Amino acid sequence: MLIMSLSGKRIWIDVEQPKTAIMFNSLFKLFEKEDPELLITARDYDSTYQILDDFGVKYKKIGKHGGEKLEEKLNTYINRLKHLFPVIKKFSPDYFVTFLSVEGTRIAY
């Protein structure tokens, strides 16, 4: 049970890894009961999309894993920021929830 009502609030959740999708599944269900406006974004990494699909989560696919090379990691980070920013600016969340999203933390000011 939540102490405050989330009804009418806008909540953005960014899922970057499979473990985040698994850990946040109960949170998704809790938020659905509270009736906020949810925006869930996810990055293509390992089985993240498959897990979210298996749980029946509605999400927006934005970005991918950068691989092993530092230059490619930086490039995918920049591209994900570029694609996330307009979506998040338009959504204008009241709250941001993440496990370790670097891009999300940078944008969620």
C-alpha cells in the first residue's frame, strides 16, 4: 500500500537491463493499481525486451547496449540521450524510477 496517491501523476520508468525488468515487475503491477500515467522505456540489452514482453508490460523501445568498445559505448549513449530527451520532455514526468539508468538520470532533471 502506498502512503500517497499516485493517481493523475506521471511516472517514467527506464529499464536498461534484464534484472531491472524482473525486479520492477511487481512495481509495475503496483503502479497500475494506483492509476498514474506510466511511461516505461527500455534499452535493447540481452533479454530485456523479451522479459518485458513475457510480463505483458507496455514499453517504448529506445536505445541499445553499446558493446565492448568504449567508442561504441559512448556513441550509443549519445544516441540514446538524443532519442530519449524529446520523449521525456513531452511526457513531463512528476517522478522518475530507475535501477541504474545513466541516461535517465541525466535527463530526469
